[in-house]
Amino acid sequence: MAASLPPSRPRIPGSGLAKGLAVTLRTMTRKTVTEQYPDAQPELPPRTRGVIGLFEENCTVCMLCARECPDWCIYIDSHKETVPAATPGGRDRSRNVLDRFAIDFSLCMYCGICIEVCPFDALFWSPEFEYAETDIRDLTHERDKLRDWMWTVPAPPALDPGAEEPKELAAARKTADKLAAQQASTQHESAQQEPAQQESAAAPEQPKPEQEGRE
């Protein structure tokens, strides 16, 4: 036999309205936390994905960012130039010159894949977010605008004191220590050779036996 349910309490008319008004009154007595934007700019985290900045000097037109973009919103145009040989008899080489680098932010989904795959650190996240336009066609920003956003890229955060040293820094420090050791050994050898050279220069020349007999 199923257990009988306890009798429900009779609802007081207007109790729901009273609870809603109580929540409203509690909210009205609290201090507001609304940020007065745009008069007061928000404090964004340093890793905010606002917009993508381009460091044009590092771009080699490898096209990795455009090929890996899921939305195909990166447009790159370039041409090749011949660089004459630096030494006589050397071969001329060709290099890619960037003509256009544009990103259509109406298609971009801010995944960050282009920044991750760039092997030469030419793309960076900027927390800048005030680039709304009235026409969707104006959301395709060219390389001049992307270069201007590089000035808004924050500095990289400091490393954790307990974190391991980056491999690049470890390799550079090892090379620097090796060069310093080589220079120290070279200086030590030269310092040992200088007294010997001075002694040989200061010692008088002894006459040869044949010359003494003839005299």
C-alpha cells in the first residue's frame, strides 16, 4: 500500500508577490556594481582575447596562419623579390615581401589558432575591444590597423618562481657560459705568455763561442 502524502500547506494569497518584492528591496539596498562604461574603462585580464595585432617585421609570409584558420578569415598577399648575393661569386636568393595582411573579424571566432601556429611570433592577442562598425564590411581590418593594435598588447606576465627555466633561455645561457670560459682561458694563456716574452726581451745576448775565439 502506497504511503499517504503529507497534507500540503494552504497557500497564502499574495505570498509569491511578497517574496518577489523582498528580493527587490534587498537588491535596492545593496551597493551597485555597474561599471560606468564608456566613461570608466573596464580593467580587463592581461590574457583577454580582444583583437589580434600584427608585428609585421616578424612575418615571413609562410601562410601557416591562413591555412590553419578554421574560418578562412585571414587574407594574405605577397610577392617575391631577388636579394643580391652578399659576397662576390655567391648566389642571389629570393624572399617573400608582404603586400597585404587582413583579418575579417566578422568571421573570426577568436580561437587563437593563428597565434599558436605562427612560428615567428608575428601575431599577438590584444585586449582592445572597441572596434565596432556600423557596416559589417568594415570589420575587415588591414595590416596598418593590425599594426596599430600592437601598441596595446600587454607585456608577458612574469614567470612563476617555481617554474622550470625555458629551454631557449637555458640554451642561450649555456652558450654564453661556454664563450665566457673560452675567453677566460684565452686571457689566462696570454697572461702567462707575456712574462716569458718580457724576460726574453730583457736578457742580454750572450756572445757565441766562435766569435770569442776569433777575438
